[in-house]
Amino acid sequence: MERVGFQCKVLYRDNDLVKVRISAWNGAFGGAADVYIGAGQLSEIALRLRGFPRNGADVREVMLGTFDPASAGGGVRIKFYCVSAAGHCRVEAKIAADPGSAGSSECAVLVLPIEASAVDLFVDALDQLDKATLTEAFLRGAAAAS
């Protein structure tokens, strides 16, 4: 996790199921989890995030996988929100790894400053991930934009 940002990488795909690795790093703190999602879910997420932010009060939330320790895979909850009317944005991510045979999962919560233009690129990449024309979508953190 050397790049500041939020990554979604396809690890496995079949007709009904996609396994993705979600990782995030804000330069000081990070986390990663492998999650299972339904085919087509990445395009649904892209549709939900398209056009963010519309205004300074815009908030969008998505969830991938599960936080249920009895289920396979991990879970990721992502909240996109604005911190000012000028469109300064953040992503807050809660990432929980699969508890596996140990029975307890590791969890990370982090905040990442982002730019609206980076969200547009990320949304386009998520659509391409769902169509299998890409294997990775990356949301660049604002700290990495300079």
C-alpha cells in the first residue's frame, strides 16, 4: 500500500460472483480486505457515485461484502462526503478482513481527502472493472495529487 488512495482490484470472477481486494492508505494508516460481491454490483456502485459531489451537503455511502463473521470474506463500508461548500471532499472507509479460522477479524477505519475529479476517474474505472476491461480501479487521494 504505497499509493495514497483507495484501490479496488478484481481477484476472481465468474458469471455470478466477483472477489475483489479493497485496500486504502492515507499516508499514515491503511487496511485491506478481500470481499465477495455479486456480478454487476461494481456498475451499481459506479452509478450511485457518479456526479459526486453535487453540492456541499452531498453524502454517498456504499457497502461491499459483509461484516458478518459467519460469512466468507470481509466487508467494506465507504462514505463519500463534503467538508465544505467549496467541494472539499473526504472518503471514510471501514475495512474488516475475513476472520478466517482465527475467529476474529482485523478492522481499520480511515479518512482520505479526495478531489471531485478523482471520483469521476474512479467511477469510470469501476464501470470498466464490471465489464472486465480493467482489473483495478484506483481513487487517488488528494495528498497524492500534487
